[in-house]
Amino acid sequence: MAKKRVTLVQVAKDAGVSPATISHFLNGNFQKMSLETKEKISLSIMKLGYQVNPIAKSLITGRMHTIGLVLSDNTSDGYFEDLYFLHFAQVIKQQLKALGYKIILLDFEEIFMNIQMVDGIIVKATIDTEKFMPKLMDLNVPVITVGRHNSSYGAHVLRVNDYQSGQIGVNHLLSRGYHNLLVLTYPHGHVPGFDDRLNGASEALQQNGKLTTVITGDMTENFGYDTVIKLAKTNQLPQALFCLSDICAIGALKACKDLGLSLPEDLAVLGVDDMPTISELLSLSTIRHPISELAVAASKLMIESIESDGQPIAHVEEVFPTELMVRRTS
């Protein structure tokens, strides 16, 4: 026989308070409650095994306590091949859970069809997501972009200093005596943050009297692999390869292994991101982006935006610094 659901009234009776007091407690309105009352309610909830009905709670608070996380226009491509943002999603899930919220992964079609399911939206900034931003900003929920788009749409922006990443990377490679450098990145305009990385790298090269040599592609592991193979076959390998993402750099490392190239003697390889665990295991030199710090900041900013009692908070654009991680490949 199925166990009957414990009701709010039963919890109130056990704790010796009114149902209204329990309701206030569950909705976070307990600032004026005594410590003794809060402890009694908590003990009764635990003892009776009371579970909040999320639908009923949403009717009371007007919130679903759910955040939509949108990484791309295509769910299968965006979520499961981008290891950087898989880690971001993991950290933000933990942070939001501690604050009483959860995340759901959605593509843009799902966001517009199910906007009633979420209290706010976090978006990865790419050329694919940018085309939806005007429509997204009309949904009347808080929006945070991780990274910047080419235009400003009024969304809060949390991003790393991509320009700094490019500068740091080039200056490191030049300091190691690698003067023949090749940069791998996305085509211009595909991801604004990558354009910033390239601009930073180009500025550092120009300051040292050097031209910028670039090959563009989809920045996948296969792109990094195929680029090194083609360069080796045509005797055009540079001294150093500056891949503006770790995923691409990993492909380059695999090609070096298959070709029997020594790192960094035959080819130095530098990435950007410092993907947790993977980049360190491969001993990949890279520019560390503070993924966890971004996720923590996004969680706090989102909850502040949602729980501001309908009063919009001041626009936020926070830029996080990057850090060089020197390992075996450079």
C-alpha cells in the first residue's frame, strides 16, 4: 500500500505552529521567526519526511525554482562535446542546488516553448545564440550570458578576459624562443570571445615586430589533429602552435604522437581553457580560465535577479582574469 503524503497541516501540528508559519518558513520568509521556532519546524519536517510539492509551491511563490541553461542552438552538439561547459554545468548545478534551485538543459526551441518552466536563463555566447537574444530578452525573465555577444542586449554578462589570454599566450611562447608561431581559432565573428583572444595575440605579436599567421576552423579535436598532419606533410610545421581552445590542442597533441614528434622540441603546443583534469593529465600548457568561479558568480547573480521582488538590479558585466599554466608541451 502506497504511503500517504505528509501534509503541511500535519507538520504544523507536530511543530506546534500554524500552517501559515510553515508556509512562510518553506518560502524563506523566516527572518522574524525565533531560532526555537525554526528549529522545531526543521525537526518536524525531517521527522515526518515532508516533501514540498513543487507545483503548489510555484503557485504560492510565482517561481519554479528552475534555471534554463542554453549552450547552443543544438542540444546534442552543444552539451556533450564541450567539456569546458560540461564542467560549468556541473558546478552551477551544485551551486543552485544549495540555493534551492535546479537547472535544466535546453536548446532555444525548447526555451521558447517552455518558458513557463524556468525563472531565468543562462546562455553561452556564440554566433548561434546571438541570433536569438532579442527574442530572449522579451521573455521577461533574467538572462545572463557567459561570454559576450557582438551586440549588447541588456543581459548580464560574465566573461573571462579573452584579450588577456591571447597576449599571455604569445608572450609566453616568445619568451621560450618560439618565434615562428601559428594560431588556430574560429572564423571571425563565430565566437566573439575567440576574436578577443586573437586580437590579444595579434597585438602581442605586433609589439614584437611579428605578423600573425592564422588557420581557422571549427576548433574541434579533429581540426587540431588534421591541421598538424597537413602541416607536417607539407613541411610547414611552425615552432609553436597556439590553439585558442584546449579541445583543439588535444587533437594537435594526438597528431604529434602519431607522427612521432617530440614535445616541445619538434612542436610546442599551447591551449586555452585548462579543462579540469584532462589538460593537467595530458600535461598541456594552457591559459587557465576560471570556470568554477564563473559558475559560482552566475548562480549568485541569477538568484539575486530572480529574488529582487520584481525590481530589476543594475546591469552587471564582470570580467575574470586568466592565468598561464606552464606544463610539458611548451
